[in-house]
Amino acid sequence: MTATTEVILVADADNETNDFRAWMKAMGFNAKQVGQAGELIGMASAMAGRTGRSERELTETERLAMSAATAGLPAWSPEAAAEIEAIRTLYTMLKREMDQAGAGSGAEVDAVKTTRALIRSEANRIATESRFEATDQSEMDQAILSLLRAASQGTSGR
């Protein structure tokens, strides 16, 4: 799916009055895929149908599952806990930086955008390299891991 398509889907989702259907549209599901969308968040097909028809309200647990599915998070397990924590740490760091930049000048906003792009690029590179070869961690990888550890411990890492 291209970014343009996603923007259109999210814009369409904003016009929905049913939160579950709005989420389905934002995720790229059509009206015939209610059961599949429900299964993605652990909801039985019949329950998803009732929810899609506004016959029942979403629970807080279902809303949290929708958030996790939207973010592409794996289901929690002891094996996935470290990955999920790293994602939470990155999200917290980026949110804090974006909040600070939102209160600042245009140069700060540009700096945050550049930082976000670098983080995405480096995360992709690390993930790709780890799938194909078992090499020693580069200096950049070490710096990223150091920042993640420092952020999880509440320090700056600098």
C-alpha cells in the first residue's frame, strides 16, 4: 500500500461513526472482511460482525489490541517482551522530542524529522543485517543500543 492510499483510507476512516469500522478502513480492510479484522485482534467473527453493525461497544482490551495491531506489534510473550519494550522506549523518546519540537522553532521541527528518518533507516539496516548475517555490532548499532538502554533507565546516554 502506498502512502497516498493510506492517507485516503485514514481520511475515509475519519468520516466513520463506528470506531471498529473506522479502524478497519484505516487498516485496509473492506466491509466483507469484518471477520478477518476481528480475528487480527482476537475477536470471534460473529462478535466482530456485531461490533461492525454497532450492536455492541468495543471493550478497552479490544481498543488496546487495535492499537497494537495498527502499530504492528507482535502478540506479547516472554520472547517478544524485549522487542516490545524497545518499541515502547523508541516511541517514548520520539514523542518527547516531537512534543518539545512542537513548542519550538521550525529548525527544531526539521531536526526531529531528520532524527526520525535516521532512526527508521538505522533500524531497518540493523534488522536487515541481522536476518542475513551474524556480524559484530557496528559502532552505530552500539550507539543506538546505548541510547535505548539509557532511555529505559531514564538517563540521557550522552
